Amino acid sequence: MVASLEGVVNFFKIGLTLQLAPGVEDLIARLVNSRKKVFLDYKYYDIPETVKTAVGRASDLGISFLTVHGSSNIIQKAVEGRGSSDLKLFTVTVLTSMDASDLAELGYSKTSVEELVLFRARKALEAGCDGVIASGHEVQRIKEMAAEHLSGKTLLVVTPGIRPDGYPEDDQKRKVTPRQAVLSGADYVVIGRPITAAKEPRDAAETIIQEMQHASDSLGPSTT
């Protein structure tokens, strides 16, 4: 997959489906050594000291992004764990496969999806995270919240649940198109199956990049 996308994609997410796969650490090293960026999406969630140690080990791999999860004290320890490395930490707000009914089942019956996303985003950023993982439906509100409460700080938003127009229905409940993600203000997008499950992954990636570029162009010359 990496070889087939050479020259088109240079940032690769490694998630739980590869966590115990033979040779995954070698794969990470090969990507980093070939100047590819790696987003390690393991969503670390444990007691603070354990997360601190795990983040420290991840930072030694030379990866670019890492996801963590949990309360402020856990996030603060994660920040300590990365030390002076260039690793950027992102916290999960609400998975894009979840909606209000899922939150109610988890005990958040009096909180809307957007309210929980914004609450978690603010707490995580106050704890020192570089950004959050959030659906395109909440990106604009997150950016507004950051501008109001976190003056002078840079906030990054990574948006998963990207599905091009016409893509078959699947487990993503709060999805957006590549164009919608860019227009919402997302800094990065995570695109899995629309590329990895395509008959021609390279063609699919190029089409998505073109759609994103057109959306970016429509926002004006100040947008990068």
C-alpha cells in the first residue's frame, strides 16, 4: 500500500488493526527512515504513569502524531512523557462511529454529542495537548472555542470519518466528505477505507486530494 501511494501520500496512520501484527515496529522504522510521517493511533488510556511511560517509548520511534485518551491528569502525564521530542499529542473527543444514542448507552444521556466534544477538547487542550480528533461536524465550534479560551495557542484538529460522495453506507455515523472537512477548518483528515479498500488506491487518493485542493482554493489565497 505504501509503495502504491508513493509520491501521492506521505503520512500514514497505524492503528489497532496493526498493533499486534508481526513486524509492525519494523514497518514504523522503515516509514520514518524513508522520511514518511507516521500517525500512531493507539488511543493510549490507562493510569497516568503508565501512559507517561508508553508515550515516552512511542516518542523514541520518531513518529509524528499519537492519540491519547482520558482525564486531564492522564493527558498531563502524556505531555510529560513525550519530553522535548517533536511528537504531537491528540486526544479523542467522540468517535465518528458514535451518535447520541451511543452516548446515552455510555451514561451521557444529558449531554449532546457536540457538548461532549467541546468539553473534552477544552479540557485536553488546557492540559497541554496539541489538538484533538473530531468529526467535521464539530470542527468549526472547536476552532471558535479555542479562539475564545485559548488565545495565543495553536489548535490542530484531525478529522476522521471521511467519506466521498456516493460511498456506501458503513459504520461511520457522523461522516463528512473531503470537501466538507476542508471547508469546516480541519487541519488534517484521516482517510482509510475509501483508499485502502479501493480497486485502485492511488487513483482514489489522487481524486480525494483533488477534491480537497479545490475546497482549499475556494477559501482564498490565505488558506494553506
